[in-house]
Amino acid sequence: GAVQRADGAPVEAILNTNAVPVVSPIAQDIDSAGGLNVNADIAAAAIAGAMSAEELIIMTDVPGIYRAWPDTSSLIDSISVEELHSIKSTFAEGMAPKVQACIDAIAAGARAVRIIDGRSPEPFAQALAGEGGTLVHI
């Protein structure tokens, strides 16, 4: 199905005040009495798509996407969203929603997504410089 594009205007308005928006992945719908836990990566993908982000950075507990986990020599440096989509069924557990978030973000309008190891500051600094992790691109 077609990806529905979210409205990035509320986040853009906050950014225009030089504030840092903090988005909680808790939501509610008309049929529930309590909060719903929305996957944070999927929420971030929707926001990145709505803002036509140049790059969304997703942090996890491994250095990126592996073709054949746990073979650490199979780390993917760069992959097109089309190729990632073709192999997405091979991912399980925690990586499956991150892979789907990459696909969703680009389908919604983001230019690229980088998955990095969020356990230390160095991979984040590298990602801000456009390096490291796995880059998923158009």
C-alpha cells in the first residue's frame, strides 16, 4: 500500500524557535482508554519522511545492518532501499522493525537513513559527519 505522509509542520515550528523537539512514542486512539506504545523507530521514520530529512539516524546495539548475523564480517556499509526491501524478510527480532523504519522513512520522503551503534558517542559523531554504520539510500 501507499505510505501516508505525516505533517512535519509542528516539529518544524519547534525547530524554528531554536528548541529541540522531544517526541514520545506514546499515542492514543479513540477506542483505547490508555496509552499505546508506538515503535520509536517507526515514529521517527514518519517524522523524517514528513520533513523530507536528508538523513535519519537510528541507533541500536550493533554497528549497523548485517547480511548474515551473527557473522560480523557481513556488515553492510551502504545499501539501496530497493535492495534492503528485497532482503527484509531475512531480519528477525529487534532489527526487523529498524529495517522497516528505513524503508518507511524513505518511502515517506526522507533521502537516507543511517543505522549506527548507539552505545557510545563515537558512532554518532561519525554519523553526523556522514560516515559509519549502514547507510540506506534511495
